[in-house]
Amino acid sequence: MEAAGRDKALRIALMAVGLVYVFGLLGVFLLLASRAPAEHRSLIGFAVWSSLVHGLVMLAQALRDPMERANMYGDIPALILVGVALLVLNRTSPPRPVGQG
């Protein structure tokens, strides 16, 4: 995916995730970051890793505690999907060699 298309997809993903997360403080900041994602890569990176780690911790708990198994069909896949989507969309394009622009 070219950089402009990935940036537009990242903006849309940030708005969607921000709206879902709006009940927590991070959602408001993701909505603000959707206006200029390139200026907020570290916040987006934090959202990526916090989602992935939260999902993996919940997975470990669900595997140990039968009362938490329902999370394996909703919360855990959602957190991991959000983390992976933002991770992929937040990547910067490698610089092109001079003369090949």
C-alpha cells in the first residue's frame, strides 16, 4: 500500500478505534491524532503495544481461568486486531534512493 493510501487508512482506523475507546482517556487522544497521524506516531505506537499486551495478558488469564474464556471470542481478538491494524498502518515508508522517486 502506498504511503498516502496507508495514511488515509490510518486516519480512518484511528477515528474508529478512538470512538470505541472514547470512554477511556486514550480514545480522545486517538481521535485528535487522526487529524495528523504523522505527528503522533509515538501515541499510536503506545496504542499498538498497549492493545497487544492487554490482549495477550487477557489470553493468558482466559487460558487459566474458565470464567474468563468468553473473552477469547470477543475482547481478545478485538484488542489484537486493533493492535495489528494500527501497527501495520503506522509504519513509515522506507526512503527511496535518489533518482528513483
